Amino acid sequence: MEWFNHLSLDAQNDLWVIAVGAMTNTACALVGCYLVLRRMSLLGDAISHAVLPGLVVAFVFSGSLSVVPMFVGALLVGLLTAALTQTLHRQVGVPEDASMGVVFTSLFALGVILIKRYAHRVDLDPDCVLYGLLEFVGFNLIQIGPYEFPRAMLSVGLVLALNTAVIAIFWKELLISSFDPALATTMGFRAGLVHYVLMALVALTTVASFEQVGSILVIAMLIVPGAAAHLLTDRLSRMLGIATGIAIGAAVIGQAAAVWLNTNTAGTMAALAGIAYLAAALGSPRYGILAVLARNFASSIRVVREDLLAMLYRLEELNIERAMGWPEAARAVGGGLLPRLALFSLKRRGDIRRDGAVLRLTDSGRSQAKLLVRSHRLWEAYLVQRLGLPPDHVHEPATRMEHYIDRGFQEKLADAVAQSPLDPHGRDIPQSD
Amino acid sequence: MTYLTWIVAIGTSLLGCVAGVVGSYAVLRRRALAGDLLSHAALPGLCLAFLLLGGRHFLGMLGGAFVAGLAGVALVTFMCRWTRTKEDAALGIVLSTFFGAGIMLSSYIQNMPGGGAKAGLETYIYGQAAGMIREDIYLLAVVSVLVLVVLVLFHKEFKVFSFDPAFAQAQGWPTLTLDIAMMGSLTLVTVVGLPSVGVVLMAAMLIIPAAAARFWTDRLERMLVLSGVLGAVSGAIGSLISAGAVKGWLGFDPFGGDEGANLPTGPVIVLCSTTVFLVSVLLAPQRGLLARSWNYFRLRAKTADENLLRTLFECAEPRLPTLVTVPWDELLARRAWSRARLFWVVRRAGWRNLVRRAPGGVQLTQRGLEQARRLVRAHRLWEWFLIHGASIAPDHVDRDADSIEHLLGPDLIAELENRFIAQRDASNAAQVLPNSPHELNVP
């Protein structure tokens, strides 16, 4: 710790802020992953607002800022919120979102009133409830043994350890009951108990984080890292790891940015977590918006490419030598930007070539086109012979289906319509090479 | 009662009324937490407008909040459609990160050199109803009238869209525009209410009166009116309580505030509507807890009576028309009742002259016999129907009939009876009461 004491007071404080922030964020993010998976994110939101009256009552009764009564108060009110919400929903028939809204806003209102009412006894500022006093953790140090560290670290560290321990010990139970509650019940786990254990953890985490980072960062850290990690992986262990990474990253960069912009640290961390989510939502390789768009684009351009090849094959089949420019070819398969791109890509792959004014298939293009036309005509023949559709009704479905018939399927179709080498319109069904 | 108190009371009841009305649609469409989302998401809009306009320009800031709120709602819809994030997480993400950004901007503004602290943005978070002035009431009135006119003009469309969006779409109505119009009015009300009641409690003003009104009626029009009235009343009473008016009337302060401090207006209003909500939960005629417990209790009592009568009848059946006395122990063995419960059930049936105590046991009266015969007929007709109509094994039908016999209506019994008479076989030919399909173990 020698090096630490050589730092300036500001730098020391910055490091403490980052440390406490990272611990809080991690504690929240770990529980949050389960909330996101179990679609209970908003219960996290509700509990973090609703524990306020529990805190105040604990303060009033214990007359101090000590950790234990605070935790007990928050725990009771947190569980009360979860239970009331569920009772209103299940027994009284209020829709779930409305019952949550009624319960947490009412409790929050009660909390604000209690704060004002016992203002002289409660050292709790409504503003700090919302955005916390993370900036000042470094000024409130306590000494334990030879070490001196922020008082906040004590409660936050306790909760972080508790969350980690519960997740490690009840890994299997949490996993199964989160993904398949019915299976968990048949295996004899008490899914309801797991629910309330999680709610208890949320309440404890919330209250430990309250003073330091404020309720808004708690909500952000409960939900955002978990949701971002959920976009990036399908494994629970990795999801927890990624969420922790985001939580710590938000703490480090958040404090730096907040110092630079001279603004509130907790708010900056929340906003940064949002940016991390945005990045995951856009850039995730499997579930990201860009990846989805790219997959959609790849599949549409493949269809257009195949349509172009099939069209050229049919012209060839009819021996039509027709001067065709690119715009004309593009118009023939629907027009627009996509066919032009498809033509360009066919040219680059060497599937088509320009012979004077005529577009021609190359050998590789022809064999692909043959397969496609074969799929098309086999499907038409199948629809007519086996399903009894009239011949003038089968072209449209075949133009859609042809792109999704692979080799094996083709063989099966060929077997099913073996007796006839012609399609219902009297054209040859090309043989595969 | 000062002039200012009245201003605040009028303002909060206007706000409560219009919030209750637009909130009803949100609650009905399972979008109750949209209000929470809107009020949190509006904060960065307020701050950005302050930065861009270079000062506290009231309407400009409301505009900024409006835009940011709508952007938040749009973002949630977009996330649900395009990513695997579910709606609850999407709401939470937008709410918390927008609010975080808002906090960041607002403390940036406050730390700005040159009087940024005058922005007064912090009043938007907890609200300051006591700071209402005459102009605020004009604004609230204009917004309320605007929103109510829109809701009345498009009442039919909103109604259909709320209950059956697919049908609205099939009618060819512009559902997206309707959705935006609904969300827009919700946003407008939220934004206008923010300075008075603050971020969290604005959500309460939207949700609680509507949730309370839902208990009393199944008709949308009544619910809208009721919710508006409840909102207005809570607003008025809450602001009067917080201003100490109650102390003035009663001569003492029932809430005993510290150091003469007035209670904050927003939270008191919310607790008023929570009280109304709780009263509704308890007392509402059909959905209320008391009504439901009473119905449940009545059903249980009826079931117990009927079970007693049927058991007595089955024991007495072989020696009819003589009414035998069934010993207490026999009854206890046949029903899973404690001795106390059995005595209670017998006593209740005795009051209505259905059974009478005889030495060592219980006996049906003539009146009880009539009723028991009807019950047993319902039970056996249902058993007969299950065996012949639904092909269920005779040893599996007793329990099913047990649970449904109390609920069979006269029409259904008549129908079963017709079928039975039409199809009865030789062994039952002369009977209206079918034989039991299984052993009854009569003593």
C-alpha cells in the first residue's frame, strides 16, 4: 500500500470511487443476470424504489447508520414488495405491471414522506437516494487493522460476497429454475423459494448500493449488463462473466468521464452501461441488429442471384439470343438496388459473362442454374402429381420454394415424380450433373 | 386556506383527473409502467433543451421532455422487435440509462460556470407542487382540454384498439397512428405533471386511480370517468392535507409533522390514491376481496351442506321411506371432517329444517329428504353421463361427480334427465333416480 499513500488525495479518491463503483456494479450485475433471464427486471426496479421506507424506519428505530438494521429494514420491505405485487396479481386479479406500479410508487411515496417527517432524525437526503454520493466515498474512511478503506466498501463488499456465494452454492438450482421452472418443480426444487431468495438478494444489494450510488444506478446495473451479456452469449456462466466485465468497465470509464466532464459519477456510469448495451445490441455476432440485417441481406441477395441465373438459363433453353444490358436484366428480376448488386456479385464469381450485347452463363453458372431450375420444375411436378394442384397454380409457389430445396430433397422429389421427365408445363426437367 | 393553497389544489386535481383518464388506457393495455418509463426518460430531454436554449425556457423544456419521452417509448418498441431483449428488460434499460444520462447532464449543468445552478432541474425529480402558480394552471387546463378532446373524438377507435388491436388492424384503421396518439397524450400529461409531482410519483398518478377504478366496473366509459374523478379527488385532498388545511379545520394536526414542516405534496397525493385503491381492493362489489371471500365462503358452506345431505341419503336409501338415524361415527368415517366441523354443519342444516338430531345420530327430515333426492339425482346423472357419454370407467366417476354436483344448474340436470330417460336400460326402467354405478357400503 506504500504506492497508494504517495498518490495525491484526488487520485486516491478517484481510485476508491472506482473500486467501490466496480464492486457495487458487479454485485448488482450478478443478481441482475438472473432477473433478466427470469423476465423480472422490473421487479428489480420496483424493489429499488420501494426499499426507501424500510431504510427510513430502520434509521428511526436504530437511530444510527449502522449496517444491520438498514439491511433488515430493506430486506423486509423488499420481500414485502415482491409478495404484495404477487398477491395483487394472483389473488386480486390486478394485471402484473399495474400491481407492480401501484406497490412501488406507493411505498416510495411513503418513504419520501417519512424522510421529511423525521427529517431531524434521519440523515438521509432524498436527492442522494436517487443519485448517490459516490464521488465522496474516499472522504469517509474507516480503519480496520492496518488498512484504511472507505466505509462504503464494507457493506458493498459484504453484499458482493453474499451474492457470489449464493450463486456459487445454488448454481444448479438457480440455473434450472430460471430456464425451466416446471422442470425445477418436478425435480423437487421449490421454485417459489428460489424466487424469494433472489428477491432478498435484490433487496440487500439495492440497500447496500443505495447510499453510495443511488437507486438509479442500481436499476441500471441490475438490468443493463445482464441484458447486454444476454445478447452476446447463450451460456449462463459466460453471461455472468460478460456482465461483470461490463459492470467493472462502466465503473472505471464512468469515473474517468465524470471527472473529465465535471459531472455526476453514478449517472455517467449508468449512461455508459447503456452505451455498452447499445454496442451489444448493434454488434453482437449472433443476435445483434447488424448481424440480423446482414443475414437478411445475404439471404435476399442469394435469392435474387439465383433468380437471375434461372432467368438466363431459361433464355438459353429457348435459344433466345437477346441483347440485354444490366439495367434490363435487373428489371427482369424486380429492379432496384439488390439485383444490380447481385449481377455484380455473379460477374465477380464468374457465373455470368458478357458476350457482346448478350449476357451469358458460364459453365459454373449454368450448372448452378440447372440445379435451381431442376428444383423449380420438380416441385411443380410434385405439386401437380402428388398434391393435385392445377398446373396453372404451381409456378408461383415453385418460385419461392426453389431457393430452399437442397440436394437430398431434390432426390426425394425426383423419386416421387420419377415417371415423368417433363414438368407440368411440358418443359424438360434438367438432370443434375 | 390561502389563495396559494387553492391554486395548488385546483392544479393537482386537474392533473389527477387527466392523468387518471389517460392512465386508464395504459393500465388496460398492460402498459402501466409506460408512465414510469416516460417520466424517467423525459429528464435528459429537459436538460438538453436547457443546454440548447441556453436557459430556463419553460415550453422549450417541456418540448424537449416530450421528445425524449416519446423517443424512449419508440426505443423500447424497437428493442423488443429487433433484439432478443424482452419487454421488461427493455423498459428497465431505457428507463435507467436515460435517467442516468439525465442526472449526468443535470449535474453537468449545475457545475457549469456562470449560474448553471439556477436551472432548477432538481425540482423535476421530486416535484414541487407547492410552487404552482396561476400560469401552471392555465397550461394544465389547456393540456387537459386538448387531451380530453382527443380522447372523446377518437373514443370508438381507442376503445377498439385497446381491447382488440388485431380487429382494429383488420378494419383498416391506422393502428400505428392510434398507438402514437395514445402514447403522445400519455407523454404530454406526464411531462406537464413532472414539475409538480416528480418522476416516480407521476407514474403513480397514472397507474393508481386507473387500477382502483378497474375494480368497480367492466365498462370503459365508466372506468374513464371514475378514474378521472378518483384522480381529481386524490389530488385535491392530498394537496389540502399537505398544505395543512386539515390542521386548520380540525384544530390539531393529525399527522404531526416535524418542526411545523409541511408534508411534501406529491407523496401525500399518491398515498391518498393508494388509500382509494386499497378501499377498492377490499370493498368493490364483484372483484373486491370481501365480496370474493364471501362468495367463496358461501360456496364452501353450500358444498358442505350438500355433502351432508347426500351422505345421509345414501345411508338411508336401502330402507326408504323409513328415515333411519345415521350414527355420528358413521358420518365421520364417510366425510373427511373433524368432529367440530361435522357438528357445525349439522347445526346449520338443522336451522333450515333439513336434518334433525336423533339419539345417537342424525336423521333427514322430509324436507331434507326432498333436497337430498335432488342432489343424489344430480350426482348419479352426472356419473351416468360420464360412464355412457364420456366412456369413463365406473370406478373413476365418483370423484368427478363429487366436485361438479354442487355446480350443475337446473337446465343441465333436466337435459341429463331427458337423455337418461331416453336411454335407460331395463334395470333402471321404472326409475327417475339412477342406481349408483358402484358399491355404496351402506351400513
